[in-house]
Amino acid sequence: MGVTSISKKEFLKLLEKDEEFRLAVAAKIGLLEILEKLEQHDRKFNEILAVLHEHSKRFEEHDRRFNEILERLDRHEMEIKRIWQKLEEHDRKFNEILAVLHEHSKRFEEHDRRFNEIFKELSELRKVVITVAHRFGVITEKSFREAIRGLLSKYFGASAEKWSTYDEEGIVYGKPSIVDIDVVIRDDIHILVEIKSRADPSDIIELLRIGELYYKKTRIKPRLAIVAGFVSDKAREL
């Protein structure tokens, strides 16, 4: 039977039931090749979709990591900013300390200048003391002290005040006792003045210990001076 003698109904029935016939018809009209290409395209398209899906997952991972990096950079930026603020604060405090040290240096220079002036005045006072001692000869310790206090007031413009404290540790005399000494305060310079008609080595050592006690009690380091009508050679060596 020729193809032309097959009715349309029979042709469609053969296409539906006869796979070999269906494939032969598809091959004749090029449909089989088209279907194969479509299947290849579908397969490649699915492969592309799979690759795109994988890329999408990788991009999501990259985005996540990138966001983490951005967060770390933000934290680092904040930390760096905080460090810079601390450095600026340290610089400011350091400059303030330098300014204070400079001011202290100026004050120390002024103290040295004043102390040198006081030392010169003490030298002049010593000459007067020697003159008094030679003129009046042997006088009582009490009278000598009163005379010297008057001279201190004249030369220093400040009276010598009595400083008295209880030395519970026995720093001066080796046992707990009351310690007395004259103190001249001029500006912010404290001078412990031991007034003696005669100064011996024991008097020098005693004055040094009183100076130690004064610093411990007042937290002020004093200058030390002995005003005496006569100073022994051994005392001068100290």
C-alpha cells in the first residue's frame, strides 16, 4: 500500500501506535534530529543551570565573606580610631607633663638662686655671730640663742620658729623623745637652723638626723644650717 493511499486517520493511528513508523516519519522530516538537538540543548541548559546554581552559591559565600571582611574593617577602623584618640590624649598629657617639668625646672632654678642668696646671708650672719662671741666672751646657750634669733629676723626677714615633734622611732637620739629645732621658712624654702655657741661633730650628726625626721613628718626636704660662735675642726670636716 503506498503512502498516498493511507487516509489521514490511519496515518495518525500509525504515528500513535507504531514507534518504528513514527521514528521513520520523524527522520524523513528531520524532526528526529531536531529532537536530539533539543535534548542536547536541554542537557546543556541543565548543565548551565547547575553551573549557575553553583556559581550563585559561591557568590553567596563570597558575599558572606566580603561582608565579614567589611565588618572586620569597620572594627579595625574603630580600633585604629580609638588608638589614635589614645595617642592624641597621651601626647596632650605628655606635653602637659613637659610643661610642668619645665615649670618645676624654673622653680628649682629660682630655689637655687634664693638658696645661694640665703647662703651668702648665712655667711654674713656667721661673721656677725663670731663678732658677738668675741665681744661678749662666754655667754649662756640661752642668751646666745636669743641673740641669734634676732639676727635671723634681721638678715632673713623671717623669724625662726620653734618646731617640736615627738620622735617615736628614736631616729634622732636612738630612743623615743621630743625633738626641738628652730625653723626659718622663707617663701617655700624650709631651713632647719641649729643655734649653738659651739658646734661639734655630734651636733652635725644630730642636725642631719633631725632633717631626716623633719622630712618624714612633713614630707618637705629641708635645708640644714648651723649657726655657732665656734665650730670645731672635726665638725668642719663633716
